[in-house]
Amino acid sequence: MKQSHLKILLLSDENGYLDLSSVQQKLDLTMSSLRKYVRQLEKDGLVARSEKGLVLTEKGLKLKKTILNLKTKRDVPAYLITDPSTGQPVPVSFRSYAQLYALLAYDLVDKTLVDKHIAQGYLANWARDAVGDEYLASLIQSGGVKNSNDLLSYLKMILQLVAVEK
């Protein structure tokens, strides 16, 4: 998903409605490009058509909320990686998506352990409860993020968007 697609979500109002002419002006896009992006957002299940026009779906609202949460600094409790079979801690922890991304991207953590934390829902719980990322939690629960490679792709996308939007 491109950053321009996600920027459209951020321009929805508090109820998730999109005013295409306003979005077009704010992002300086042609209407044909905007329609193309909106079709992709619809295909991804982030935007739907209603009698009032375009509106973010529940999935789209969760992603928007995640982006807004990540843009605000907050004290997030550390996530301590353990061996799920023994419960013993592994000497690795992280407090942010940037730290988790670095651990995965530079192979600083055993990805099979991270995969187990994903499969058992531990990482989904931390993302939802500590970070405020209901979108990632729902992706993990639905199988959209099923391993550390999927997680790495998600983190890259979300960190790039948050960096651009700050």
C-alpha cells in the first residue's frame, strides 16, 4: 500500500467520511489519480461507499487510529521476548515499532520466537493494549500478519507513513 493511499484515510472527518474535493486539494492530486487510489482503498477493505458518499470501514478506522496513535509520543511498556515453550526470557526487549523493526530487519532476534509470539497472540495483545494499534492486532488475529516477515513489511509501511506525517 502506498503512502498516498494512507494519507487519504487521515483526511477523513471524525466519523470517517471523505470529502473527495477537499482531499484532492490537500494532497494536490488529479481527480483521476484520487479515484484510482480510492478504488485501491475499497479493494483493500479500508473504504466503502455509502448513501452519504465514501466512508472508512471499521478496518480503515482502525488503521487511521493506529497512525494517529503512533504520531503521539507515549510511554509504552517494554515487550519482553520469551521462549513460549519454556517461558524463559530471551535477552531482547523493545518499546517501539522502530526498535522491533530494527530487531527484525537486522536479524537481532530469533525470528522463530517472534513467529511463535505472533501465532499465540501475545504480540497482537501488546500492539493493541500498549501501542494502541487495533489494526495490527486485527491483522494478526485474521491471519493477515502470520509471521515475522509479514510483520516486518507492516512495520516498514507504518513507520514510513508516520515519519512522513510528523
